Amino acid sequence: MSESIAQPARFGSIDELLADARSRLTRLSPRQAAAAVDEGARLVDIRPGWQRGAEGEIPGAVVVERNHIEWRLHPDSESRLPDVSAGQRWIVVCSEGYTSSLAADSLRSLGIPATDVIGGIQAWIDAGLPTVASQTGPDQVVAAVAADDADGAIAADAADAAVAADASAASGARASAGDTPSR
């Protein structure tokens, strides 16, 4: 007979959990995030491949899917990315700015300077900031915007994004029905 591992809930809802996480963050607008990157902060994109395929990527962002972020960005982790260093400031981006808040708070709990982008890549796109078509695998840096694409338009059209999303779903990369989407 098994013992129950359930514990009393610390939060009554996901909204309370999110508010708690955000209480420890100084969240940035997309333009503030871009300015912080110009000053040395690094963007980390935690969206799964199927979302990056549909929404595009931010040039210069490091792609680390959510389930690996603590291991890849902690400077003492044996699984850290090669260019991770102590004190590096990270700005987490997801699709709409929900999951990124939880991830940034988790990084901060490990002593890693982190925050997130209000509204995620959706707000980044709405602000007219540059994006590129998704071609980046996990634990890699997104390529820079080509000079002739400086207006920030996503290079792939909607049909290409749909094909990429279908391919990701077929390969099992898409979240299962019981998983929560990255927001």
C-alpha cells in the first residue's frame, strides 16, 4: 500500500503561483529587453520547437527549452552551456509571458540574475522588433537578422510554419495532450 505524496497546496490557483513568481521579478517590455541585450544581457527562448516554428525566433537568443533551463544556465552545472558564466543576466522569453515568469523565478531561486519579457514573443513581434524563421535547435544561438530583413519580418510564410508544426507534431516533439502549453 502506497502512501500519499500529496501536500497541502501553497497556492489556490495558477494565478496565485504566477503572481508570487512575478513579485520577485522586474519584468521588461520588449523594447526594454532589447536595450538590456544591447547592454550585455542575454535572451533565452524557452519555447518548444513547434512554437518557435510557428512564431519565429529572436536573433541572438539562446534556445533552451523549458525543461532544461536550470541545468543549462547554472554556471556550476555539469550540463551548462559552454558560454554560461556567473553573474550573466538572462531575459527569458516564451510565447506570451506566462511560462517565462515561472522560469525566470526558478533561475533567480538558484542565484542566477533573470527576468522575463512582458507578453513574450507575441509582444516582441507587436513592437516591431526583429524575428527570423525558426531553424535553431536546442542549446544553440539564433542566427542574426539578414541586412535585407531588418524590418523584423519573419522570413517564413504561414504555410511554412504550418508544415513545420505538422512535422514537429508527427515527430513527437509537440507536447502531449496532458501537458500545459508554454505561455
